Amino acid sequence: MRAHPAGPRHGEIPVDHTSVVPVDLNDLDPVVWPRGARRTTGAMTLAGNDVRDLAAQYGTPLLAMDEQDFRSRCQDFADAFGAAGDVHYAAKAFLSTHIVNWLAQEGLALDVCSAGELALALRADFPPAKIALHGSNKSQAELEMAVDAGIGAIVVDSYDEIARLAGIAERLHLESGGGNGSARRIPVMIRITVGVEAHTHEFIATAHEDQKFGFSLAGGDAAEGVRRIVACSGLELIGLHSHIGSQIFDPSGFEVSAHRLVGLLKTIIKTHPDLAASITTLDLGGGLGIAYTSTDTPPPVDAMAKSLTEIVERECQAAGLAVPRIAVEPGRAIVGPGTVTLYEVGTIKDVHLDGGVVRKYVSIDGGMSDNIRTALYDADYTAVLASRSSDAPAARCRVVGKHCESGDIVVRDCYLPADIAVGDLIAVAATGAYCYSMASNYNRLPRPPLVAVIDGTSRQLLRRETDDDLMRLETW
């Protein structure tokens, strides 16, 4: 069963995705591949590193991340939104100690959604004031950890969470001696379900409150959430938050979302005039898309930033409100495009289909344990022969993994050279987001290493798991 990240309304997906035969099978479309990807002497290079050398040094499967690509995309977002905006990297896309360090160096903020992500950020000495905590079921321990660390904001998601935070605020009050105003207030944002669902080029603006996240505008849940936050003197409401989808290529859904958020903000300030000074941020969430194939058309970051800024300014002007800071939460859009997964071909089968069609099944040494997105979301990817160039004609292929599952597919439909052979290296593009972070040990496969490449050098960010790693939780 296949599902689209947009949900069941996108379930009518054809059984077969027929891709267009590339004009040149050796071409590396710059829209899809990392900014440092090239072909020299036939083989692919990443930031000056021959993929054959990377595979020989680190083994396969291997995730190779173009460090300069990552850093340059951080700067693209920072420059596009400027001093009036805040760019929070969404840790769920992929997080490691080195990523945390790069984010700090590039001046971005960070969104985490678990104690594990928060602990990693704090251990890597990321500034707590630039961290926000998300999550639909934050535990008491996670909230206490965040408050004790002094993070910049907790994005409140439920009435239960408000009650938990109120209890923590009371503890802080008692620990400070109980004097008026002596305990610091806990900064919070409130997540609003605005009734907008947007994915790629589509958006629907009705009846999408039926989900686990946030406070719905319908039925007054959002207004009641605000009332409860305001009623707790230990909490400080600093902003409104929404998130409308994933792989968004145009701003239409954001326009509807911003209109509804600004309408709520106007109502809040009318009811609580003193909050006009404290609610300083309108967070439009993440979901900005990337190109997984040459047919994907994500807009330039500066164009999307300009559209979002103009939308918020226009809505605030119409509502007679001062323009708050705009926050966005790119994860995929920063880390996704700069990473490539390298696999070695192990088995090839020609399968004869109806109508004389032949599909070449190309089996690689990884699969759904290192990239679940195709099996989970029916995601599309681009794959090329990476260890050499080829003038052979195009063969219709399906790149499949080594797991004991018929749904273990990495690239459902693509064209590779007909002379592809056992031992060749295949590169799959745009695997930086939600591949390693969703990786598993299914069939007891170790998770692959992840290396950073820059200026002809490479270094491990995460080493390959070993058999000992897989055994470490066993009891004997």
C-alpha cells in the first residue's frame, strides 16, 4: 500500500510511473544534484572527490554530503529573509553534531521535536536561546529539560501541554522564592491548525483540521488555547505557528494560512491588548520543496521569501497590525539536495512484462533500511550510473534493495545504461533529508556511514554501524 505525504486524497497514484528517457544518461542536472557534483574522466565527483575513491575508503551504501552545498543553502535562506526574519533549521530532516556546528557557524536557529534532538543540540553547545521545541506529545521530562536549558520557545500543541507547562512555571516560581515577577516566564508559541493543506503545486483550504497537530481554528480551540496560556502568569506568548504541508512549490497555501493567522492575531490583540508587544513572531513553518527529479520545479529561495514576506505584510496592513517577524523552518530544502547515496550493484534481472516490455531490476546493497521514502510515500528519485560514463542505450530500470520485501524499492522507474553491470556504482540524488533520520536496522542491516566532502577531502560525520553495535542492546 502506497501513501502520499499529503495523505489519502493523493492515493490515486498509478501503479507504474513512466519517466521520460533522458537525452544524456551521463548528465547531472544541476537542479537535482549537489552544487559540487561533476563528471570527470567518466566517473562522478562530489566536491572534488571521485565516488569510486569514496566507495573504496568507506564502503557502500554510503551517504556523501556536499558540505559547501549545505552551508550555501543556509546562507541562501539567511540572505533571503534578512534581518526581519528568522530561519530555523528543522532537525527532523537530519541532525548530527557536525550539522549543529555548521548551523551555529552560519547563524541559523534550530527546531527540535524530541529530547534526543534537544540533547544533541545542547551537547554540541548550540545556543539554547535559538532553539524551539516542537512535538504533539511532549512529555513532562522533555518540557522540563527544555525549560531548564532556557530554550528560546516551546511550540505548544495541546491543552495538556499548557497544564504541564503551568506546573513547571509554578516550580520555577517557588524555586525563585515566590516573589512577584522574580521567576522567569516560559516563552511559548501556539501551533494553529489553519485548515490549509499544501503539497507541491496543490493546496486545499477547507476541512483539514482532522489531524493530531495544533489547535484548530474551527470550534474555538485556538482561542481557548490562547486564553489558557494568557491565564498562566508563568507563560509568555511570543508568537503564532502553523505548518501546512511538504514539498511546497508555490506560495498559494501560505497566503491562505497567513490570512487566517493574521485574523487570529487581530482577535487576540483586541481581546488582550497587552499581548501586542509580546507576540512578535508569525511562524509559517516548513515544507519548502526541492527537486528530486528534473520535472520538479521548486522556486528560488529568494523568490519564495519575497512572496511570503509580501503576503504577511499585505495581510497585516489590511488588518491594521504591525508586521511581526516572519519565521520559517526549512529542513529538506537545506539538507536534502546536497547529499547523494552511493550503492554497489549486486544482482541484475531482466523481467519481461506484458506487451513485450522489459524492465531491468537492478539490485543494490542497501534499500528501504536506508531510504524508506519510496516504500512509505511512493517518492520519486533520480539515479545515475556513477562509477563510469556509458554510451549504451537507455534501459528501463527499477532500482531495488536487498531486503526481504517486495516493496523494497529505492527508485521505482528510471533509465540507466543498458550495459550496467554487477560491481558498478549507482548514485541516488537528493537523499539528505528523511533518509538517514528515518533509517532502520530492518533485517539486521547496519546503518550506513555519512561523510562530508569539501575541496577534494572527506571526513566521516557518522561511522558505519557494526555487528557489535547491533548486538549492544541484547541481554545474555
